[in-house]
Amino acid sequence: MHRTFMPKHPSMHWQDQWSKGEVVKGMVCYMYGTGRGLTIHNFLTSCKLANILLNRDMTLIGTLRKYKPDIPPLFLSGKQR
């Protein structure tokens, strides 16, 4: 199923109305409780979104960039392994 999310008003940018997580949740809400996995682009990936989906019996696969505040410092340094 393909869904496209557009702003409610054509003159408004989508970021003015929805956060990235809200857009993803709106697109996959019909899959809650199915145990399915979701693979998303790093632009949309966040620990908060992963936890929300996990609580709804879904998993998330995505890349977190170094600058994301969600990443614990221990995971950022490869020299301490």
C-alpha cells in the first residue's frame, strides 16, 4: 500500500504541521500489533520513534548519524572497545 502525506493547506510546508516521527507513525499505524519490521532512511530514524514502534509490537531498522543526541557516548568512540 502506498500512502502520500501532504500538508492540510497547500501553502504550508509539511514540517510546519508534522514532525518526522508523526509522519512515520501515520504511515504505519495500520500495521501496529502485527510484529512487522520497518526499514527507514536515516533522516527519519530516532531512538524515540524506535521505542514508540517497539511498544506497538513493531521493530525499526535505520542508521543513526553521529550528531543525533540519542546516541550514548560509549557508542560513538571506537577507540575504547
